[in-house]
Amino acid sequence: MSIEKTEAVVLRAINYRDTSKIVTLYTKRYGKMSAIAKGTRNPKSKFGSLFQPLNYLQIVFYRRENRDIQYVSSGEFLKYFKSLTTDVLRLSIAMSLVEIINRVMHDEEENEPVFNLLVGSLSALDEPGTSPKNVFTYFGLHLADELGFRPNFETCFVCKRQINLEKEKKVYYVVQKGGPICEACFDRIVPTGSDFYLSAPALLALRSFVSLSAGAAAKAEIAMPVQNELSNFVFVYLRRHSDTLQEIKSLAILRSP
């Protein structure tokens, strides 16, 4: 057994016995893990408010190899995302981010880029003047990249030619293949129910989001209809490429106008 210290985001918390909680954490050093936070439901506990979903903490825990549940001994806030508790849309999208991480990431597999993506996205959601749907789009695109199914927005996946947005106002995007198809190659594919027609402004925005930071993407000035188009696209793309995301109820808000 060793005593370890790491940054963590609380993904989920359930009551355990009379005074404790079992929490699912996504940590910087150890990936996703479960832990018992003893006494946190005791009214006199100074840690009672710490272990709630979305909290970004520094924790100390007792780590035992090959054990499914660890024991947290202490923790402290690294950042409190105050805006997420007062805005329904921001809260819903923030909850969808932690639920996605809980579903797609495996236990105790360190992935610092994904951890930084989660923290950066939650921080961007918490900032005033940012677009919550832009944050979701950014998060989904970069998570797909980290998980190995990065979408392509530049070239036709059949002929590999650059998609010319000056000529094409809408581009057919084949979600299963992770790329658009040009008009010349369109008759070579069989459309499916999850494919998309993306407008030229939406495809341009998706191209830019690939290289932007979370903060810059969150503040990008994009018309609301295009924001809706982007978040709907990412919603479908993530679900198409990951079986574990089929039943995430918190994502439903992203299908609304």
C-alpha cells in the first residue's frame, strides 16, 4: 500500500452506508478510479461538499494494487466551477462531459491529455461570455482524436481531394467513415441514417476547432443555428463511434434548438 496524491475530477458519487460515499474520479496520474470517501455525509465532516460531481480537487488516497476501490484520506478544491451551478444549459453540458468520460475511459489507465481536456473544457464552461455548445463541440472533437477516431474535415474520404467550400455550400459527411465526400464521389456510397449534410460555415468552424484551445473555441463567434448544427453533429459522431454512449440522457439537451 502507498499514499498517493493527484488531481482529480469527480465524475459520480453514490451514498455508501450511513456516512460515506463511493466516488468515481478521473485522475491525472491514474485515470479513472473508484474510491470510498469515509464520513463525507457526516454533517460535521469538513469534506462533505468536496466529493460532488464536477468538482476539481487535489486528493490524497491509499492506493493498493489490484484493488477495485481505493480509500480517499483527504482532499481540497483546486477550482470551484461556480457558474455551472447557476445555469441549466452549462450544468447539463458539464454533466454530459463527465458522464462521457465515465463511460468511455477504462479504469486506471492514465491519460493526461484526456484529463487536461476535461479540466480545460469545464473551465471554459465556467467562464462568463462563453458558448456552452461550442465547448461541447470542442470537447467531443478532441476526445474523438484522443480515442483514435479523429474526424476528417479537409478531404473527400474516397478520392482524397480537398473539399472546396467555395463551390459547395453543403457537404455530405459520412459519419461511419469519419470524413466528408465530394459531389464527384457521392454515387459511390450508400447513405445511412447517421450521415450529415454540413453547411459550409459549420465545416469551416469544425476545421478551426481542431487547432483552437478550449478557451478560444468557447469564445468563438458562431451563429446559433451553426452552433446547433455543430453540437448535433458531434452528438451523432460520438455515439456512432462508441457503443458505450448510446444511453447518455444528459446529451439530449444538445438536440434542442
